[in-house]
Amino acid sequence: MAMTRRNCKNDTIILNTIEGLVPQDHEVRKLESCIDWSFIYPLVEHLYSDFGRPSIDPVVLFKMLFINIVFGIGSMRKTCKEIQVNLAYRWFLGISMDEQVPNYWYYVKISDN
């Protein structure tokens, strides 16, 4: 039998959406359908200014913490790294593949305050 070597094709462009790649029965889809995250906005509105740099959506920050706890990842640094490569987590957060994942330093700053 002849040996076959597979050529790595990491530069292939695939036309698909994150929506189409996350299975319908994935845990994050179930969580998203059960929780209305809009309650967070009025709770944190007083903490934000009308001036300065654009902020990260507070729902995204809460959902990142939620991922950390529910999936037992442990550290926020590791959670951020997991979100970078996990399409289901990106779908849950509404972060496209060309967007950066918020840095774990946001959580360090929050805990310091």
C-alpha cells in the first residue's frame, strides 16, 4: 500500500457562517434561548461614561464570565484563549472571526476597582 501525505491547506477560504457551523443542539444555543441578557444594561448603565473610548458591550463581558463558570475553564486568561478558537463561544458572544476577543485584562481592571 502506498503512503499518502496530506498537504496542509490552512490558507483555504471557506464561505460559511458561524451560525452554520455551530450545531443546533450545542449547549451555548440552549443557554442563549433560555436567558434574556438585556437585564444587564440597566444594571451597569451608571458605570459608563458618554466620553472616552468605545467600551466593550457589558453583555459580552458577562457572557465571557458565564462561559468561564459554566464550562469550568478556570482562569479568564484561558477563557479568552478558548474563545479565540471556539466557534460556539464566538457565536454565543456575537464575535465574528475577524473581531478580536476582549483581553483578560478587562477582568483584572474590574476586579481591582
